[in-house]
Amino acid sequence: MSLKCGIVGLPNVGKSTLFNCLSSAKAQAANFPFCTIEPNLGVINVPDERLWKLESLVHPKKVVPATVEIVDIAGLVKGASKGEGLGNLFLANIRETDAILHVLRCFENGNIIHVEGSVDPIRDKEIVDIELQLKDLETIEKALQKAARAAKSGADNKEAKKRLDVFQEYHKHLSQQKNARTVIMADEDKEYIKELQLLTMKPVLYVCNVDQPSLKGNKYTNSVKQAVSAEAAGMLIIDAAIEAEIAQLENPDDRKEFLKEMGLDEPGVSKLIKAAYKLLNLSTYFTAGEPEVRAWTIMNGAKAPQAAGVIHSDFEKGFIKAEVISYNDYIQYGSEQACREAGRLMIQGKDYSVRDGDVMHFRFNN
């Protein structure tokens, strides 16, 4: 399952530094705008303690974690929707992502140039928002013209009028400089808007890049928290400079000691990756055997045949049943055989909704 989170923001807010910490695909980091031109793509392992606990019980030949793709996208400036700076490229790259990690600079440092001349994360957020909203308005205005003609034609008139009503509501919302994701509407009506792939419809996590003294928050992060409270969005505070230091420590003990000195229970990027995974509406199930223990990525609410299809399309086509053990039961009883003997292995059919952490084995026809 290939789903992407795009790291976006103004130039010089810490996007590429953060990306470097996340991925071995190193993006250039420098103190000038447009350092990143082509989007850098990293395939990131999702930290999951459950995977290693299963390994300790099963002793497989290898362990394969779940992954998520992170894209570092060129910095945006005012006028991007009209092609200013690298605007057209920026907007095209965002359209290809499934969710947005919006990095906001929330620290003072006179040695690092800010493209707008001062530190103001709310202004920076609004610059990006407005450019995306303008592009969405352009998209929806074209769609409105087509929908209006269809509503007048008489063919499937009721459906066409409903589509027109939905488009008009989103147009009104965007015209008020509000993101499409904040529109309150019935889920069945929102289906009409999906075809337009609006940029401000994408789920977003605001990443506040701070300095070390502000890891628990400062006046800038407080203002961001207040500003995004009305959005269906998450927020995370991180110090990209500290994360860069952590990333350079290859020895696990050295890393653990450094985290202890910083008062951190885990690297901020681990929290960021987990948040990105959640933002994409993903969950994990496991397969566990001697060849490998592996985490598989599925959409939340996926049925058993869909989960089987992530391994191989033939598994979904020929699906018969799934043998399911909950993660907690597997850990408690210590093995698949012990779970069988205790009656904790369940046989599930096509309608079973896979739960996060399920340990599964599929039966299928070739």
C-alpha cells in the first residue's frame, strides 16, 4: 500500500532537516530558499514495539516493519497559485500526496533567514493556506460550470442538482478563506467532492519546529494550537535540530542516554511517523512465523479479504477464511499453538473487520 505524506511549509522552516532525520534519503539542507527543488522521497519504517515483542516469541529469520512514504516538497511563497517561485511544481507535488505535514517555524534565531523577515507561524500558515485555497477555488469554479450545465440538462436532474449544491457550498466556504476539510456536511454528500481532489481537503498535521527550551511549548505553539482548534487537524511539537543530533547517533545506548539527557522518552521523529501513519487512516495487522514476523498496512475498517489482498491479490480473490489471534492474546499465551489450545484463535469470514494488532493467517483457493 503506497500512501504518501508531503512535508510542506515556507522556505527555511526546517522541512529538509526534518526529512533528513526521518529518512536515509538525505535532502540537502541549507540556509537559503528553494534548497529543495525536486521532491525527495523517503520510505520510512513505522516504529511499533509490538513487532519486536512478537519477534522475541517467534524467533523468525527476519522482521519486516510497516512503512509510510514521506515526500519533502519545495518551499512555497506568496503567489504560488499564480506560478510564483516554484508554485506550480509545489502545488502539483502536493496533489500527489495523501496527507500533509505542515511545518511551522516556532523559534527565534537571527542566524537563520526567514523568507518573510520575522517569525510568525500563524502568518506562515495562512500564506500556505491561501495559496492552496486559491488553487482549490480555481478547480471548483471549473467544476461548477460543468455541474450547472448538467443540472439544467434534465438528464439525471436530481443527482446533478445535488452535485451542484455541494460544489456551491464548498465554493462559498473556500471564498471565505476556509479550508475544504472544515466543511460540515453529511458523508454521502462529501462523496461528490472527492472527484475534485481538493488540496485543502487533505488531512493535515501541523508540526511546530521549536528550539530546545520550548519542547513543551512556547507563545508561538500556543498561538498555533488556538488557530487550528477549529480544523480537523493534529499538532506536534518537535525540535528538528535535536532530532538531527539524535539521527547521527548510531549506537542505541548512546541514543538512549542522549534522550534521557534531553528529558525525552522517544525521538520526536518516532512520534511524527506514528502521527503520519494515523493521519493516513492506517492500521496494522501482523503475520508471525519462522520465516518472518511482518507488519502489514491496511486502511482502518478493512475487511479480511482486503487485508489478505495486501499480501497478494490472489489471497483476496480466493479468500476462504482468516485465522485470527488478537495481539494481547498472542503475548499472553506466548505462541500460536498455545492460543489454539486456549481457544483464543478465532475463525473469521469475509465480513470480518480487521482490528489493529490482529495476528492473522489466511486460507484461500489457488
